[in-house]
Amino acid sequence: MRKFVGALAISALAAAAWASPAAAAEVKIGYSIAKTGLFAPAAPSQINAYNLWAEQVNARGGLDIGGKERRKVTLIQYDDQSNPGNAVKIYEKLITQDKVDLLLSPWGTPHHFAIASVLERHKFPMIGSTASSVQLRNMKPGNIWFTTAAVADKLATAMVGLLQSAGVKSVAVLTNQLPFGQENKKFLMPALKAAGIKVLVDADYPPNIKDMTAILVKVKAANPDGVIGLAYPGDSILYINKAREVGIAAKFQYLLVGPAIGFFRGMFKGAADGIVTLGHWSPHGDNARSKAFYAAYKKKFKQEPDYLDSVEAWVSVEILEQAVAKAGLDKDKLRQAISTGTFDTIIGKVRFDGVQNAVTPTGFLQIQKGELHVVWPKDRQTAPLAPKTGWK
Amino acid sequence: MRLLTTREAVPLLLVAAIAAVLPLLGSDYYLGVGFILFGWIALAQSWTVVSGLAGYISLGHVVFAGIGGYVLVLTWGAVPVWAGALLGALAAGLFALLVGLPVLRVRGPYFVILTFGLAEFAKYVVINIENALGRFGRLILGGPPLETLYWAMAALALAGTLAVVAIRRLRLGAGLVAIREDELAADTIGVPTVRFKLFAFALSALLPGFVGALFVLRTGYFEPAQAFDPVISFTIVTMAIVGGSADARGPVFGALFLVALSELLWSNFPQVYMIVLGALLVGFVLFAPNGVAGLFERRRAAAAAPAGG
Amino acid sequence: MEILLSGQLLVAALIIGSIYGLVALGLNLIYGTMRLLNIAHGDLVMIGAYTGYWLFTLAAVSPVLAMLAAGALAGLTGAALYFGLFRRQLAGSQPIERIEANSLLIFFGISIVIQNLTALAFTASPRTYQALDTLVRIGEVSIAQSRLVALAVCLGLSAAIVLFLRFSALGLSIRALIQHRTASRIVGIDVDRVQAFSFVLGFALAGLAGTLIGVTEQISPFMGFPFTIVAFVVIILGGLGNLAGGIAAGMVLGLIETYGVALTSANLRSVLIYGVFILVLVLRPEGLLQRRRLT
Amino acid sequence: MLRVERVGKSFGGVRALQDVSFTVPESSIFGIMGANGAGKTTLFAIIAGNLAPSSGSVRLGDLRLTGLPPHRVAAAGVARTFQIVRPFRGLSVQENVETALRFGARDRPAAAMADAAGILDLTGLDGVAGRPAGALTLAQQKRLEVARALATGPRLLMLDEVMAGLTPAEVQDTIAMVRRIRADRGVTVMIIEHVMGALMALSDHVVVLDHGETIAAGPPAQVADDPAVRSAYLGRRH
């Protein structure tokens, strides 16, 4: 028994040692992320963005603290094993044990929701990134903000606009059972009905689906103008493989999450051309911050950023940096600065209304000749929408 | 008989002492660690009732925690929080009673994989129910504060430990151990095996139902794939095997050991933590099937036995 | 419903079924001869998938060749585990129930170790690669070359193994061991050799099947477990230790899954598979425990 | 006290017992003879409730045992030992006995419930009380079977080949032990034994089974002279 108490004591000591101020001058910034478990595959896009940012800030001489001084930043990262319960524990640890100066967001909607109460309890402001749900509007504003422009209800409206502009009269809707897919469907179906777009096939499938042939055979038989796949990365890949095999010929084919990740286009070469996906950022616009981010990311990681997750994460640190430059590290001033400020980011100006991004419109990207272009909304287009023509 | 033997007093005092000391450290972090620790102790003690004493090794104990959590979110807003948690515990116990009769007829390794399959089955059923209801992850805002949850969980850990201590003294405990050793022989000397097994199974589901509800209150979020995560079942088994599952000491030792290990390792070396966990399971099954508690016993026995005796 | 008449669907069902059959065959072989419940079986599938991925990505080796390497690698892992851990267990005087229950826990630990070692080495990021992706048309059915290869290899290999067990001397020893464990020792079968062979062959089959699976599916350190479960369902359906029955059961499960999903919803796939799993275990425990009851 | 009435049992198509009837008198030692596969152990299993008969019934006094689960039969005061020993291996000898003391026959005086020492003494296991049951010799494990059965406080004790595999000296000890069990505790004993001499010496009554049927019944001396027994049983065996 003494051994165990000893082990516990050692672990406490180790935690304390970790937390001890190694370099008092550095700004400690903590976050938790899914390095293992269900969401682990998604996390690198976000971690890369954070690391790139820290490196750039330090190269600039450090983080500008309220215009008074520049201090180097150091990132403290923990693995939450894809478990929101662990994220709660980690943010408590970051705040109370590690005594970090700033927090970055974890990956995923559940994790954002889970830590909201910790932020509230300690009055610690944090800018969210990779989270999206209509439920986020139920959150108490003040210590958490969401950069996303892809909340399901707005997304549904935008999707109908895109479909109508493309002349799509009938669709097949294929939905992954995971929360984001389901929530999208919930708002999309009535919007489609209201717009008079016929739903010829409506099929749900589980996250661990192995073979889509049965669903796609039905889609092929129904021959809709468009296929709306409310999919995640794994099933997006499966969709391309199987749709190509079955020979789905719809001129509009959409996959919710996946095609915006760098490796996706690489692995399919021409076959993925014409696929539409969720996203409101592309390096092809004339935003200088954007181009710089894209180039630096590609140089450091030898791959493209994820047009969704890397971008959201990057936007969150851009906002944080600007808010700290204005307000310093004091939590109350920082909260005030974030709530009221307008920030320059790679997705343009961002301002918050309550917990939400009040500016950025919902957008869509399309793979064209292996590159991702913004095709919606029209005023932000980097290329017009083109019909999908075959699988090459 | 003494009021409490050493092997009964040690786990009880240990749980009580830790519960009393952690809040003195004055940090949410320690309360959070304590909350998790007590959660594991309560789960592992419950597991011990059916798997340690009766020898029906359950690899699906997360199902009870999942049900408890699910009932809590279903009743959220409709009944007071603690009533919801209590209902969660009762629902888990009821579920165990319902499935127990057919499931407990299956023995040995088949029971092990069956419980695993049952938990996964329940998970997918809940996922489909949630989908049909149009719910995709439920947000629970405004639950009790961490201190309250901490004390509630500490009480569950103590209750679980006390339950195992008490059951071992009762006729029920003797009967369950007899079932573990030889079910046919147990039946023949008069142990009502079916009734005892069922009772133990239901009993071992109650606390996990409560723990599951508290887990959900702590994260403020319910999502079936998380609430029914099989890794939880696996961790319970590893804790009980590492600590020893013959009496109430094992789960406390096992949970303490693994929580300490995880605080040391997982946040920085998560894969290493899991590798150590897997290796520990293999090592203990092969070389120390009675766990750490068993190792103590063995050393004491060796010291007491005269040479050559 | 005319969709049920689709040739595309039938071929998909056969491909899945044949893969399930081959994966389950390895598990069944190890259970049948040694009563070891290898819950890490799916992780060998994962190792095979990674082998195929790396050989293709780094050296442009075709999956058809890579699967042999994967089989060898998985087989070596099997040999290491057999001689390192299990041989002693099996030789001891423990009752068979003990060995069964312990083996389950030991393999569970091994599974966790393998998964996380892989995650440590290759990160948890899923990987995919496009090999043998030319589309082949057979009548109205269009199918990727890789899946056609998978079908042919799985069926061919399964058949070969059944023939091997029926007609070769070693195969006959394996069958004898499956049917009468204690008796085969007495009639002079080198039990240790047969066990080692079965263990290695079981692992090798999983690795080999893994390469075939990796061509068409996402590869990740945690991809294996669902295959373990499916393999359990298959061997329980087909009869524990009944190798030919297992191959047939793999096909049946492939059909149930594909047509079940086509008729209802893909959402119900897991409910369907676990439902079958539970029902078979609960309704026929006497069938499963038959061998033990006879003693 | 025990009445077996026209009991039959078949497994699949194979008849293990057919139309077996007899009555065991109170406080007797009742022997059951028969070759391997004659159905003796099956008969015990049916009386103890481990197996359900295909036909017929078993009564203990006024109580119909047939259809009761084993623990209810034990509660009624019937205990059995297993031919292939089934001790609680992980428990000590003492714990084996104590466990049985807490279960078994329902109507027992409170004093009997604390009689572990007496039982261990009677069965000659007092020297190994602390040892794990799995570590005993076969002879000791056979005695433990008897001790555990006795600890359930039975009115009827069924002993299944407790002397098989023992040395002649051990057999003599066991015979003495069985006699003492009846004398000290007033327990009725049914005994299956291959050791012919021992069975004949012990029993007040004997039933001989052959292929599941009763071929002879009566006092040992009379049965031993029965020509059917000689040809069917002894003739075949020797």
C-alpha cells in the first residue's frame, strides 16, 4: 500500500515539476487534443497549425503583449484520447496546475462543449476552432467563441442556394450517423423540400461502414442530378472508390468533410475532380495573409493544410494574437477585446456576436484540376462551379 | 469475529483517507483526478462482485455506465439531477436482471465475449435511437459543481468497497466464490446458483449506472460512442486483474496504480501508457493471477511458512 | 425490390463474404487446435494492411506480392508469440477452461500493445493507397481490379486450406487435434509441432488477408478490432473448430450483411452483426460447449 | 426414506436407466453395484437433481425430489460426492467445509452449522485444514468430497466411488469412516463402489444394475449368490 501512495506522490511531483516555471519570461499556452482514439486522425491538421504559429511568433521575437513587450511562447500539449471527459480534466490541469497564460482549443465539437464549463468556472477566455453545431448557440457567451461559419442551419440555406444555381432538381442524400452529419441532414431536408428539390434517395449509414455498394446501386438506379454525401473523411474515400466503381454520373457530387484534407486530392488524382465540399477558404484568393499561411504550411509540413481544420485553428490563433496585442494577458481585458474587436484573418475580417462568428459566410469548395477553389458564395468565388464529368 | 479484518479495513480506510485529503490540496486538478479515481474504484468494485467473486468475467461492464448516463440525459430537466442519476442506476440494474437470465447461462470465455458483444450491441442500439430521435450528442448545461460531483463519486467508491467487504462476509459471497470454483459442485451443496448469479449481476450493475450518470454530469455532454466506449470495460478488467479481484483490496490497489500511472504517462506519452497497460494485463494474467493483493499474500505466506513446511 | 437482383450487389456480397471467411479461418484454426481465443486476430489483419501500404508506397510493390510478405511477417509474429508465451501455457496442467479464459485476456493485452506500438510507429492517421484500381467490366457489373483479386485469392486460399487439411498428413494431424485433443497425444501425433504450425498458419492467413483488405479500405492502427468481432461471429455461426463450416458462414454473413443493409438501412449493420452474435451465443450455448459436455 | 420409482433416463437414443425402483430404508447403508456404464452415477445425478429423469420419480419421505434443482434437493437434506472429484480448488480445505456448512439442508440445529472441526476430524482432514484443496492428494480430495457433502447436514449421503484408486489400508480407513458417519450422525448412506469386498462388508442392502436395469436387490449375501448377478456382473468382470 505504501508503494501506491508513493506512486501517487511521485505522479503529483512530476505534474508539479512539469508545471514549475522553467522560463518565467515565456508565455505558456496550453491545449488538449486527440492524439489517440477515435478522432486522432483529424488532429494533426490542427496541431500543425498551432506549431507553425508558435514558430512564427517566436521568429518574430515573441508574442506582442498589450503593445508593451514581446515574449516567446511555449506550447503545452496533452492528449485527451478523443475523450471529452479527459479534455475537461486537462483544461483544469492547464489552468490550475500548469498555470498557463493562454488556452488554445481542442479538436471537435464535443470537446469544445465539455470544456466550456471549465472555462466558465475559471473565467478563462478561449477561442474555439474545430467545432460546429447549432447547440453552440446555447452556450453562455463570455469565455468561449466559435470561428466556424459552417453551422448546420446556415449550411442548409447555402447548400440550397448552390444547388439552385447549379440547376440541380433532384438529389440523393447519404448521411453518416455521426453528429455533424446528422445535424446537417436535419436542417437540409426541410430546406430542400421548401426549394422544390426532390430527394430520390435518403440513406443513413454508420461511421464504420465498410461497403457502400448497396446504397450506391440504389442511387444509380434513381439517377439524381446531385449526390449530397454528408460524410466524414473515411467514408468520403469509400464514396469515391465505390461511386467510381458503380459509375455514379450525377453532375453535382458533394462530400461534407474529407476532400479539404491535403492527402485526399493526392490519392485520387483526377478521379476526385469536380467533387464539392464544405469550406470557405482557399489560397487562390487575393488575401495576402492567406497566401503566406499556405506557403509557410506547405513548406514546413510538405503537404497542404486542411482547408477546414487547419484553417479554423489558424484563424483562432490569429484572433488570439491580435486580442493579446491589444489587451495583454489579463483575462477580463482579453475577454473584452475578443468580444468587441474585429480581427484580420485568412478568411477575412472576423467579429463575434455572442459566441458566434458574425461575419464569415458559409461557403463551399470544389476540386478543380487537383486544386480547391471557393465556388460559393459567388462574391467570394475563386472559380465558378463546374459540373462533375466522369471519374477519369 | 473482529469488527473488521486488516484486508477489509485497508481498502475502506484508504478510500476514506484519499477522499479526505485531496480537497485539502486546494486545486480543481486534484479534485478532478480524485473524481476519476473514485469512479474507477466504484466500477472495479462492482465488477469484482460478478467477475471476481463469481468468476463470470465481464468484458462489457461499460454497458451499465452507458445506460446510467443515457437515462440521466433522457430525464434531464424532467426530474431533479440526483433522481436522474438514481434512475440511471436502477435502469442499469434492471437491464442486468432482464438480460442476466439468458446471458449467465453462458460460461467461461463465451461469457466474456458475449458481454463484450452485448455492450457493443447496446451502444449501436442507443446510437440508432438517438438518430431516430434526431439527437446528435446532447449538451447538459448547468450540472452540479465539481466539488459536489467529487463527494458523490467518493461516496460511490466507498459504497462499492463496503459492498464487496459485506458481500464477502455474507452467505451470498460464499456462494459466489463456490460458483467461481465449481458451479456444479456449488449447486449440489445447496447454493442457489441461478438466483445468486442473477442477483450479483444486477448488484454489479447498480453502481456503474450511477457512475455513468456522474461521468456525463462531469463532461456535460453525452454521445453514445463515448458513453459506451469499450476501452472503459477494458480498463476495469485490467485494474481488477492488476490489483487482484478476490476481495475489496484489489480494485482499490488496481485503480490507484493505474490512475497514478496514467497521470504520469498518458497526457504526454499516451501510446506508451496503453502499451504498458496491455503488457501489465498479459504479465499479471501469466505470472500473478491474483494481482498485487495476491503478491502481498504470497509474500506473507512465504514469510510465515517454516522452511520445508 | 429490383435492387436485390443487381449483379453489382451480389458480387459485393461475395467479396465481403470471402474476406470474412479467410479472416475467420485463421482464428478458427488457432481456436480449434489449441482452444486459444485470439482476440488480437484483427490486429494481424492491420499489420498485413500496413505491410501492403509501405511496400507499395516506398517500393511500388504490387499488393499481390506484398501479401506474401505480410503473411510471412504475421507468421513470424505468430511464431514469436507461440514459442515465447503460449507453448508453456499449453504444456502446463491447467484445465482447458482456465487456458481459454486466460488466453482471451492475454490476447486482449497483446492486441492493445500491437495497436499502440503501430500508432507510435506510424501515427494514428489513417492511410489509403490506390493500387490495382483499374475498373474491370463483367457484363453489367463493374468492379475494381483490387477487389477481384481479393475475391480470387480468398476463395482460392480457403479452398486450398480445406484440401490441405483433408489430404495431407500434417493436415490430418491438425484435424485430429481439433477433434480429439487428448487422444491425439496418445496416438503419437507431435502435438507441439502441429500446434506451432497451426498458430503460425493462423497468423499468416490474417496478415495475408490484411493486405487484400488494406487495398480497398482505410488503414489505421485501430482498424483490426471490427475484423476480430466479425471473425468471432463467423466461427460461432459455422461452428467453433469447424473450418469448412466457417468458410461457408463467412459467405452467409457477407450475404446477410449486404442484403440486410440493402433491404433496411446501413445504420443497422452493427446492430445486425452483434444481434446475430448474441443470439447464436445465447440460444446455442449447448452447441458451443458440446465438446466439453462430452467429457 | 428415499423411494426411487420406475426411473428411466435416455441420452439421445441410448437408454442409461430403465424402470429402476427401490426404497432406501432410514439409517441404512445402501450399496449400488454394477459394471461401468451400468447407470449408477446417472442414478445419483438424478436423485441429486443434477439430471432430470426421462420418466419416473424420486421421493424423499413425502417430498417429491424430481424436478427440483440441485440446491433445493440439497436443502431437503440430500448430499452427494462426485466420482471425479470437484473440490473448490482455490479454497482451503477448511473453507471448502465452511462454505458447505452455510448452505445445504435447511432444518439444522444452529450448533451443527459451526461443526467444521468435527467434520474435518471425522474425515481425517484435520491435519491439512489450511491447505488449498487443489494441493491435496487424490485420497485426500476424495475425503474432502465426503467432508463437504457431510457439511451440508444431509439426512441422505450419496457416496460415488470414494474408495476407487485407494490403497487397501486407505480403503479400510474409509470403511471405518462411513460406519462412523452413520453411527455418530444417524445419516443414511447410499454408496456406489467398484471395490466389491468393501461394498459387501458395508451395506445392509444392495441393488445391482446392469445396462440400466435392476437385476437383483436384497441383503449382500443373498445378492452375491444370485445367478443373474454372477453371470452378468462377476462373470464378465473376471
